[in-house]
Amino acid sequence: MNVLIIVFFIASIWLIRKFAWNVEEGTDEQRECNPELNTKNFDIHERRLDRFSKSKYKNRMFYLGADGTCYYYSATGRKIFC
């Protein structure tokens, strides 16, 4: 019985992370003009990188360097190039 409760608890946490924490913010027009709003649309993400040199895509903030390289920061603060 305890194992069933633990499995249910873990499944609940997974579902919340899957559906609630990866939500697009604002309308399409707002996401197009504000690079800090989360989006799942890769085309909007690329346009925002070109326009603002930063874009939040799938809950991760990406930056475009002066030399054209794309990068983001890891949880430990390291620059990860993509």
C-alpha cells in the first residue's frame, strides 16, 4: 500500500511539472514583442533572438552573443553554447 502511495505521489509531481511549469505566457502578439515571456514556438524564439538578442524558450532564457553564438546559463552559472 505504501508503494502505491509513493508511485501516485511521484506521478502527480511528474504531471504537474509536465503540464503546469512549461506553459506559454501571454498571447502570440505579446510573446512576439517581449522576449522574457515563455514560448514553445521555435519560430517566435528565433525571431526574438534576432530582434532582441535574447529569448525565453521552453522555460530557459537563451542569449545571442555579439559574435552570433547562441548560449544559455546552466543551474550552476556556466555558459552552455548551442
